[in-house]
Amino acid sequence: MQKSRAQAFSRALLNWFSLHGRKDLPWQQNKTPYRVWVSEIMLQQTRVAAVIPYYLRFMQAFPRIADLAAADADEVLHHWSGLGYYARARNLHLAARVIMKEHGGRFPEEYEQVLALPGIGESTAGAILSLALGQHHAILDGNVKRVLARVFLVEGWPGKAAVQKELWALSRALTPVEHVQAYNQAIMDLGATLCVRGKVNCKSCPLCKLCAACQGDCVADYPSPKPSRVLPRRSVQMLLVMDQQRRILLEKRPPAGIWGGLWSFPELAMEENAAGWLSARSAASSVRIRRLPVRKHSFSHFHLHIHPRLILLQKPGWPALDGDRQVWYNLSQTQGRGLAAPVQQLLRELEEESK
């Protein structure tokens, strides 16, 4: 790439950022590698507006790396509940413990050390070190990919290795040695506010004259979409077992898989019988088993159709619970447990009904 074109690109972005860039986000105040790290992990596949309230609560609960490392995994997942992609929270917690053990509680400042932490890839490592410390590192998050694909007419879906390699080469060539902190924030902001997926605002874009897609009136064609495929559908029964004190039985999910480590309801395959499941586990009798409306929850790789069954226990008879794997959840009390979004919603509905 010609040096003059790279300089024009970065100059246009920096001038725009000085006037229109976002400078008052919570993680931009009292900036530290830890604060930036938490924000970068939360912002993966999640919009800024959705992240801000979670970030504020999370930092209030865990203001230092030591606080995050010392916390119970359940507490961390509780503060992440509803934000989705829960492996991010588990990796954040694990990485905090690695930092305490291997780096004396101080976030590492060497790129390779940051890259070695759980849940941190090349772009995230570069973003943390450049935004927090001003180190010279290129980044390539989803916003940056979209901007570069349009400006340079990069063909193909950015998720493909060959396309990603081309985009990384462009990002490294364009990232200036000076003002890298502002530049990286600027290109991310541009992709998040003007050069968006849907209704693009090319008229306000500082790169329009440099952008091949803008000049060729083909912005909507870049980047190429992910090859479409029909997502499979799965169905499951969720058993909402309620005792006489109107508490709900929750079970902790395995650490791996969907909603790993979160608390959820017991599940049954659609062909299994809920009454049979109950009689095999308890001497309690049920008033009735009530079918609640089916709801759908979509993941990146399948659609989950949830069939809730409310089971009302008439008399005591449930065996003693293992508090590490099973608990009775009191609907009227806030409890620090990590809950998946559909579970939270069902619990809220039961709480409203019980009132």
C-alpha cells in the first residue's frame, strides 16, 4: 500500500474522531488495562448500549483484578446473566486467576503474555494494549472488518481464513505509529456509528472519498455475508418444580456447553414423561402439571424451542438437595446466581403470578 494513501486514511479518521468520536464511555474514564479488558470482552458480539449497564454493575462488584479472581464463579455469572455468550465470563474469571498467579495481580503489558490469557485473541490483545497504554498494535474486530472491506473492496466473507488474512494485512499497513490509541478507537467508532451493517451514513463518513464501495455505489455489497444455512431446531421440556413455599427447583448446568455453569431448570427430552420423572425422584405428589406457553431461544448454531411444565408439589417429599448442584430458588428474594435469559424470564413470570 502506498504510504500516502495510508496517511490520508488515518488522517481522515483522526480528524473525524476529534470532532465526533466517542470519548465519554465508562471504560474510557479512569482508563486502565483491566477496565479496558473487561469492556473489550463484553463488547464482543454485543452492542455498546447493551453493554454499558452490565459494565457499570460488573466494575462495581469487581473493581480490581484481585476482586474478580477471588469471586466465586457463580457470582461472576450472576453479574453476566442476560449478556449472553457465557464462555466470555468464564474465561474472564479464569484469566483473572491466571493474572494473580503468574503476573502478581498486575495486568500484563507484553502482547504475547496478554494473548496467552484465556478468552483473548489477537484483536482483543491489540485493542487492550493500544487503547489502555497507547502501544502500537493493529486491531480487527467486526466493525474494522466492515470498514476495510468496503474501503478496499475486499471480496468474500470475513470469517474465511484467506479473507481475514487480507484484512489483517490492511489493518497493519494502515495503523499509524503515532496516535494509535485514538486511531483504533476511531475506526471502531466509525464502524459502529456510520459504516454500519444496515442503513449506512456515507454522507457523513470521513472516508467516503477514499472508499471504493462508496465511490462505486456498492456499499451494500460489502462485506460479503456469511453463507446462509438453515439452523436446526431442537425442543426440550423444562420442568418448573414448585414446592409448598413457592420455591423453584434449580440445577447447575455442566461447565461446558450452552449456558455452561449457569443455573437452570431440570430438562427432559420431549418424548419423556414429566410425571414419571417426578415419581422416580420424589415421594411428593403433584397437584397438577401445567403446560406453559412454548418459547423460542436462538443460538448461533440452532434454535431451541422450550416447553415449560409447571409442577406444583402438594406435600413434602423431595430428597435433600446437593447445594452445589441443586437448590430451591426463592422467587421473592434476589439471589446471586447466574441464570440464562429464558430462565430469568420464566422466574419473573412465576413471581408475577404468585403475587
